[in-house]
Amino acid sequence: MIGGTAPLPDPNPRHWIACADDFAIDGSVIDAVLELIERRRITATSALVDSPLWPGAAQRLQAQLTQNRPGQSLARADVGLHLNLTQAFAASAGAGWPLAELIARCAVGALPRGLLQARIEQQLDAFEDAMGRRPDYVDGHQHVHQFAVVRDALLKILQRRYKRDLPWLRSTRPPKAVRDLKARGIAALGDRGLRKLAAASHFRTNAYLVGVYDFRDDSAAYWQRLTKWLRAGPEASVLMTHPALQAARGDPLAAARPMEFAVLGSAQFGDLLAQAQITLTTGTWLFATH
């Protein structure tokens, strides 16, 4: 068993969402995500729709999701909007901020509301134009969707556009057993406020998020984290991943992406899920049946 001791079986089987972030950031990520969907190792992917690769990537993704598979009645994966206010694509569109500046602006309410609202609308338009429908869910690149100011504008726009057919939202709250400072620091940037606002506005959210680390692990260390995460997360948790076939020059996650892809695609990952009695499914199915 790679990665140490297997997770202890849970007396109640759990349904989880395995999500690949940053879809369309580059070709290697696109190829990795499509392969992992095909192999049913991920059940959601979050799209950077302001990437110039998005329209072509969306066509490939649509084809992947609509392929008929005998005995498969459920959607193969949810596709979400990875709201982007910090990555280079956002800056080139005239509405991007360095992460530290964005956090500071949100903390004091100094984010231009009109510009923010326009960027949210543009990205939702880009998603709908390519996919022909609303996102199944919304999260944020570097978790910006939960920040004060951003979350208020985002949920108002989603309610106006989709009314009673609302996408689900990704909470960043880590399980109680996960004591990782980075995971708890991310959640501290706005998760409680997001969940409170979501509940008041009739949005569904996942229970917990795992998958946060410093992206410097080797394979053995990542397996150990996976084992702990699978023990810690209850029903309706999200495993966040960042796979790619190969490292891209200049990518701060360059070392982690191909390592994660190898782990997620391995037989051992399937064994780990089975031993933990975790079934991967989509949030759309999960929230419709709970």
C-alpha cells in the first residue's frame, strides 16, 4: 500500500466530490483533466474561462461529458466557474489584482464594485457561451469567491441570473481533524461569511474541503496526506486537486501537478477510496439526493 496505513473503514459509506482546479490554464492541465474524467477519478473541474484556451477546451470537455457509457446514468463530472480576479488572464482583462492587494482591498471595502461586478458577469457569460448552460457550481482561483465584497456581489449576480436554479458553492472549511495552518488560514479569509450568506440565499455548499498543502510534497508525502484527508472528511466533502500531465514553465505549482496526476490516475488511489468507503460523485447529484 503506497502512502502508509490505509484509512480506517467508515461504518457509513461516504460520497465525495473530487475536483480538478484550473481547467484551461494550459494544454497539459486540459489533457490531464479530460483523462481523469474519462477514468472517473475526478467528478468536477473548475474552469478559468478568461484563458484564451477556454473555448477550445470547453468543446473537448463537452464532447467528453456527452459520450455515452453503458450502465452510466449519472453525469460524469460537474463543470464549475473558477472565478478569477488574480491570475494573469484577469490582469490582461483590466480587472486583476495581486492576491495580497485583493485581500487587503476586500478587508477594508476598497474594491471597485462596478469593475468587480463586470468581471463576474463577463466570466459567467464566457462560461455560458462555451457550455450552453450555467455553471454547475462556482468557486474561485485562490479562493477569491469567499472574500468579503466579492462574495456579496457574486451571490447577488448568481441569484439574479439563475433564480431558482442556483449552482452550488464551494466552501473552504477544513474538517476538524485537519489542523494544517494553511488550510485554516484560507478558510479564515471568508468561509464562515460565505456559508452564512449562502444559507440565507438558498445556495448549497459542500461540507468540507481537503487538498490544501504547500505544493512541495513528493509522491510519498502526498500519499500520506491523502490517507489523512480521507479519514477526516465526512459526507459531501470536496477533494481539491491540481493535476497536469507535465510541469509548465513559470507555474508555481509545476512540481505538484504531474505528481498529483500520477497519484489520482493510479490503481492505488482507487484502492484507497474503496478502503475508506468513499464513492466519488458530482455535487449536482449529491445535493439533489440529500
